[in-house]
Amino acid sequence: MGDRAPVHITIGGALPREHLEAFAAHAAGYDLRTEWDGEPFDPAVLPEDEPLELYGTELNGGQIPEIDAFCAEHGLPFRRWSGGCLGAYLPEIILFDGQGPMRDYTASEDEYVLFPPSWINSFTRLRELKREMARAELTIPAFVVTEGASDDHN
């Protein structure tokens, strides 16, 4: 069965309406909710002018790989926090800015990025450290469903 943990994902960007049903099916497969223990995600009820926030509990490893892959395939920026499991794995935050690789960070149980002393000490200049710390603070844009054909994120 595996170790179970919670997940919170914040998703932004533009998703063509033709892909909304597939996204909703992935969200339903993980029983993602619009708030902790709230109502299941309903693609007919989307946030206006803000990112989409989804929450899950009791997920294997606190992972939602199909959602991560879907967002990456469609260029949707996201920030995912997955809780830890004592003795098995630490909490993590995964960031995706809409292109390029996903970045992963160790996190606290209250969704803060944690930087180990060895990582901090690897920097010789304060501005380099500050630059890397800023990369861990990704602002997620509003989630918008667009009409018409998808662009080059297929």
C-alpha cells in the first residue's frame, strides 16, 4: 500500500478548454479537493483571477505524478507541496515555472522551503545565495481556461 501523505498543489497558466476534461479526470483519480477535506474538484467551478488550489490526503508517497506530468506537458506553472512520512521520506516542494525542468526542495510540514546548511555554505557570495533562494519563491499566475485550439504545448 505504501506510505501515505498529503499534497497541496497551486496551478496557474492557460489551459485550452479541450484539455480540461483530461485534467479533471486526473484530479478525480487522486480525489483532489478545493480545500482540505472540502468538496471534490469540479471543472465547472474554477477560480477567477487566481491560481487553482487543490488538496489531497492519504496519497501514496504524497505524490500526484499524472498531475505533475500534465502540467509540464501543457506548460502550466505549479508549486506542489507533499507531506512527509516519519522514517520514510521528508516533505518536499516541487516548482515548475511553465518550461524547463522541475525544481525540488526539502520542505517543512507547514509548506516552507528548507535549505540545509551544506547548501547555504556552498555559496561564496551572498547575492548568489539570495538569487537561489529567490528561485524557490515562484509566484503562480492565475489559472485560466481558454477557448479554441491549443498552442504549441501539445
